[in-house]
Amino acid sequence: MYPLLLEIGPITFYSLWIFVAVGFFAALLIMNKLIKKCRLSLKFIADHSLAIFFGGLIMARIVFVISNWHIFFSDLTTTGVLQLFYIWDKGLSPWGGILGVSLTLAFFAHREKENVKRWMDVLLTSALGAIAISNIGAFLDGRNYGRETNLPWGVTIESSIYAVPIHPIQIYAAIYSGLLAFILFKLFSEKIGKEDGKIAILALGGYSACRFLEEFLRGDESRYFLDMREAQIFALLGIIISAILFYAPNIKSRLKSKT
């Protein structure tokens, strides 16, 4: 593939990081439009954008390190400990990043008495746009490759364990993440989109469901629990949590009507 996008003297531009950066700025553009549509405070996000960014970055690294503890804690030398902070090794967890950004934003929104649910609607929709673009970088980098396939759009990646065409999983992820972001963006103008928190729940449930299915086509290494890949466990939790949050208000209203 093309892990190195450009080299200018001693400076190297990696495909993955370039598209992560582009995805981040795309998310900011989407967020800016939604903030105006929802009449939220631009000053609030401007004041805390840096903290939110680092909150996501730190949590993404923490979750990745925990998931790969056998790599990082097998060598307790000074060099081994320092590797915990080498984020340029591309060791970041998408789930950790989303969790970190969400928790940091929720913390500041609650502290300053902002509408937390509405901010989560805006955040998760914007995050899906960033994930879509970042997956293009993952494709060029040869990460997160898929299983063997006979489909005409199968690709061959040197870094995979296969010497035959495989599913371009990263492109699938870019497509479904982009479609989810587009659909959710449009839903802000619909009745369901005007209910605080509903868009965020749909974003979590939709992405988790797609990611759960994606894992069946993945060919890269993963730990397994109950015959499911590790990411599928997280995705399944996301589906369950989103279903509970979505139907909880209806269940409460029915219980009240019966009493």
C-alpha cells in the first residue's frame, strides 16, 4: 500500500496521520454547522476544544495499551515504560478515542450547565465523519485488513498474512461511517432529531451494529472472548446500551400510564 504519503528531506508524512488530521478538521466543519443549527455556544467548544482533543487522544492510548498489555508490560525496563507514551507507533483505540472525547465534553458541558445531550448529538455525528475519512488513511497504511475474498474489488496488501485478494475492510468502514454521518446530519431537521440525545443514541447503535458485522470480515489478529473478536464485544455493548437508552423513555411512560 502507501503508508508513506510524502517525504520532504527529513520530514515524513504518513498516510494514516494525514487522513486522521483531515478527518479531525472535517469533524470540526460538521460540528460548526450543527452547533449553529442547534443554537449551541461556539465559545464553549472553542474554549475547551484542546482539552477535548487531548482527552480523546489520552483515552485512545490508554485503551490500546490495556488491550495490548502483554506487549507493553513484558519489558519493564526504562525503554519499555517509555514506549507507553510513543503514540506515533499508531497504537490508538478508536473506541477509546470516542469514549475520551465524549467524557471530556460531557464533563465540561455539565460543569458549565450546557445541554449535555445535545452536545453529544453533535459530537457523535461529527465523530462519524472523522472516522470515515480516517479509515481511508488506514487503508493506505495497510492496517485492519480483511479476510480472503473472491469478490472483484478484493485487494492485496503486503502487510497482511494473505497472498491473495482480501476484503478492503477499511473502505467498507469509510462508506458505512460516512453514510451514518450523512443520515444523522439530515435527521437533525426531522422530528426525532429535535429530541435531545436521540441522535447520539442512533449514532452509537448504528456504528456499533456496523462494526459488529464488519468484524466477521476482518483478517487481522485479535483476542477472542466467547468466540467473538474483542471489538465485537465492545460493539455488542454499544448496541445493548443504545437500545436501552432509546427505549427507556417509552418503558417509563408506559409504567406511569399503568399506575
